[in-house]
Amino acid sequence: MVLIDKDYNDKEFVMDEFYFAEDLIPDKKENETEDEIKEDLSHQEKIVIPIKEDECGDKVMVIYIDIYGNEFKEVFQLRE
């Protein structure tokens, strides 16, 4: 799962967008099982999530959550 705060203020995360695993597969097939989704994602070299820059503040925070609940957080500085 991917969670996005498009206007991160360095204090609290306010979710603007979210994507589940099946949303991150570019050529998703209908009625894919959970195992098939995991397999498809494991073969992706990169995952592209388009975000319009004019909808964002100075910073964007992205939280990635794996199937075990582990989180990895990243903050992208768009403007100074």
C-alpha cells in the first residue's frame, strides 16, 4: 500500500491519496488473486504514481506499507 500527503508540513501526515497493491500494477488482469498480484508486483522494476505538481505543496510525504505492516517513509522537497 502507498499513502501520500501532497502538502506535508513536517509535523503531521494528512493522507490525500492511497493506493493498494492491485492499484500499482500497470497491466492488471481482471479477477487476479492476491498471490498473482504479489507475483506481478515482485517483477516490477519500478512503480510510477503520477502526481500533479500544481496539486502539491512544498513537500510531499509518501508512506510505503508492505504485507507485514512494515512502513518506509520518504519526504520529497519540491520547492524551497
